[in-house]
Amino acid sequence: MPVSSYLLPSAMVWDAFELQERAYFPDGTEVRPIAEPPVLPKAPAGLRLRGVEKAFGDNRVLRGIDLDVPAGQFVAIVGKSGCGKSTLLRLLVGLDEPTGGEIDFIDDGGDRVAPDARIVFQEPRLLPWFSVADNVAVGLGDGVPKAFARREAELVLDEVQLSEKAREWPAKLSGGQRQRVALARALVSRPGLLALDEPLGALDALTRISMQQLLTRVWRELGFTAVLVTHDVTEAVHLADRVIVLDEGEVKLDLAVPRPHPRHHGDPELALLEGQLLAAILGES
Amino acid sequence: MTTIDTFSEGRKLRRATSGTPRTLTEGTLTEDKPQDWQQASQNPPKGAADGAQAKGGKPAGLHTISRGAWLPYLVPVGLVLVWQILSSTGLISDRIMPSPVAVLAAFWERLLSGELGRDVAVSGARALSGLLIGGSIGFLLGIANGVSKLSEQLTDTTLQMLRTIPHLAMIPLVILWFGIGEEAKLFLTSLGVLFPIYLNTYHGVKNVDRDLVEMGRIYGMSNWSLFRKVIFPGALPSIFVGLRYALGIMWLTLIVSEAIAANSGIGYMANTAREFMMTDVVVLALVIYAVLGKLADVVARALERWALSWNAAYQA
């Protein structure tokens, strides 16, 4: 991850100060200058997994995962249904506790830091009774001043190209737009790690391509670590620096994707990697 | 591929002109993939203008609205007319059923004397305080049992058992307990509205999308915040169903309890009139109950539409 990409969030912070003077929403709601500092850009958080296990009763879903993810990397985890990839993701963001092993968040130098992760699910899980902007503000947590929350929501909605929809109900948006709101909500607190659980699985093919471009751009601009779980190998090689194949709860293949971003569909080298991955997943030698 | 060029250009742009982030997003919009949202974000003024135009000139819509406004009243007005004709021609005896004009006269007379206003106010206050007390208890129990497993195990079975007793069957006992004072009416009305509100609140909370609750937890919502932002709004459509059902029971209970023992209120007015064979006043009481019931429902529906405006099913 180039260091220069950290510049952007701080630029956005200065924007936030400049934006104070103008009317904020189409309905003329003014944004008053406030005392609280804006959310500061945070450094990406890497991961260190040692012997991570998860069992549901007798069913051992994860059987000792060792994995190092450097801060700022984009990792994709692929595998058949039931290989434990979603379970692993839920452990990473603290939704479930591992039954064995350790999961540590680490900084650039490999020192442990506080867990700092957000997750985007396949379904957007927006609150239908909140406007788009209020849904994004949920990502900031409780007790945040309203004007500040709105300003941050506006900034991150701009990032996912949905500024115009800030005052709409989620029901009025298309599937792709809702998923972008969910992404904005996950990113508004500037997490060090973003977990994506098949976030594009429910979208149509064209929307999915636009969303892949958007994801790559947002990742490069905000500089977080990304862990993407997907069953779509094409998507994995298109987005990630590195693809991990899980099989019956173990890492079967750990493949680097050494191609510069942004990538385009039809890159022959990506197709080659894709074939390699598919072979590993389907169990061919 | 244009994507690559526009992409890197957009990034450079963003760095260089950090003061105007809005223009930067254009960089990634590729011309060869006309997504609906890209279109929308590129020409919002055009879309807005179209919308305004559609609102401005809609003769067809206006026509249907006016028809929709009077059509529901066609049948009731027709019935009243037929009733008046039957009474005027003497086909229906005045002692069995007074004519609409006689009822109107009774209404006017009692309105002027101030009796009607006082009776309606007394009945209305009884109904509302019963709704408030019983509704609050039902609502709180519904929330508690929907949220807490312990509370549910403690009280739900008891409430489900009590619910099956027709609350009006308790009248003899209530009279023994409270006599024929205000407490008896308040108790019966509260008891009547408690169960529909309880059941629907409980059901609403139980049916709040678990995924949304999990989302709230992930984003670190406190219990109060989770209730306020996720559980209560999620249960609200069901709570409104309970409220509207409770309003019906509220009037029913009040009518019965006022008819049995009261010295004021609409039920008292009707009962006294019966003793003097004043059928016009008895019918007037029925009409007032109908109007009050309809009014309560209209208010509840307006409240519902306002509170659930996010829900496509309630949008006007």
C-alpha cells in the first residue's frame, strides 16, 4: 500500500472544515460549525491469525488457520459453500468467538493494536425508517452530534457517489445503491479493516462490475485493509492482491495476484490465475 | 479500456484539488456503462424538472381523486334518504325508528342545551383514559416480553390465559369490586384495550428483522439506542394494528359499561331516553358512537401514515 494513499483522508478532513459554511441538504438544513474534531483518518490494521479454530458442536468448521495479512492489503477468501469462509470473516470482526487459536490486529510494524473492523454483508441491512444519511450515520455509533454525523455521512456518501440520495428512504434505492449505502456506513468511521461477506452476490452483472470498480477506488483512496469473502473467482482475482482458497476449514492455496490496480476484465494473466484457483477449489490437480 | 485512464485521472484530480471533492467522482464514471445510478447522479436537475412537470399537469389524476372522495359516501347517504322516505310515508312507526330529521332535531336540541357536549366529553375522557392506562400496560408488557426471555417466561402464559376471558364477563365482579363509579368503567376499558395492544406489540418486537438487530450490535448500539433506532420502529406497523383494534374494543366496552351503570355519558343519555321512549335520542347516541369511532380511526390512520412514511405501503 503506497503511503501517499493516506493523504486522502486528511484532505477530506480539511474539506470538512471548508464545508461548514454552506447549506448542506436540499431541504436547506444548515450545518453549524461545531467544536468536535472530525473523525481522523486511521492507519489500516493488519491481521495475525495463529491456529484459529471454530467448532459448532462436533462440526469443526475451521481447523487451525494460520494467516498474516499486512496492513492495507486486499485479501480475497474463496472456497466452496460450507468451507468456513464466512465463519472466518465473522471471527475477524468479532461477531463470533473462536474456539481455539488467536486473532490479533496489528499495525505496520507488526505490533498488536485494538480490533478495528467493520463488515458489509450480502444484504445491505439498512434501517428502512432512516434516511440514507441517517443510515450512514449509524456507522459512527451512539452519541455523535447530529451536525457532525450529517457532515461525515455526506462526505462518505460522496465517496460512494450517492450524495444526491442523502435524504431518500432506502426503499427508493436500487439494489446496487443500497449496497453502496451499506459500504458508506461501514466506512464512515474510517475502520482499519473492512470485511466484505459476498457484498456483490445479490447484484446483477453490470452493477457488480461498477461496484467492483467503486470498491477498488474506495480501497485505494481510504487505505484500509480489506478481507473479501466471495464464491466468484473472477471477482477475487480482479479485486484482491492475494487470494486464499479455503477447503474444509484449512488454507489450501495462498496465491498472490501481482497485477497493478485498477485491473480490467479480460487481462490474460488474471485469467491464468483464475484457472489455477478454480482447479484448487474444485479439487483437480 | 477507458476505465483505467479515467480512474487514475480521478485520483490525481482528487489529490490536486482537495477543496472540491464533488467533481472528482466524475472521474470513475465510464461512458460505456450507462448504469442507472450514474445517469441519475449526472443529471439530477433534468430528473427533478421531469418530476415537477408530471406534478403540474395531471387532469386525469384530479378527476379520479374527486370521484374517490364522494364515492364512499354514496351508499350511506342513499340509505339515510330511503330511511327518511319510509318514515315520512308512515311505513315505519316513529316509536320503532325515528326519522333522520327527528334525530337531527334531537341532536340540535341537546347541543343547544349543552347536555350533548357534556356527555360526549365525559365519554371521551373515559375512553381515552382507559386507552392510555390499558394501552400503556399492554405496550410495556409487549416490549418487555418481546425483548426479555425472562419476562416472557414469567408473564406470557398468564397473559395468554387471561386474554381468553371475555372482559365483559367480568362486569358482575367489577361491580362488586368498584361499585358503579368511574373506576369500574376505567378498569373494564383498560382491560379491554390491554390485550390487543399487548399481543401486537409483542408480535411486532418478535418479528423485527434479526439481521437489523445484529447490525445494530455490530455498530455498537447501546440497548436503549437499539430499542429506539431498530426495535421500536420495526415493531411500529404491528403496534398500529393493535392500536386500531384496541380503539374498537375501547368504544364497545364503554358503551356496555355506560349502559349498565352511569349517571353521565352517551350510554347514560341513551338509557335514560329509553325509559322515556325517546327513540330519537337513542338513535342519536348510536350515531354519535359511530362518528366517534370513525374519528378515532381516522386519527389513528393519520398517525400511522405519518409515522410509517418510510414504508412504501403507507405512502400516499
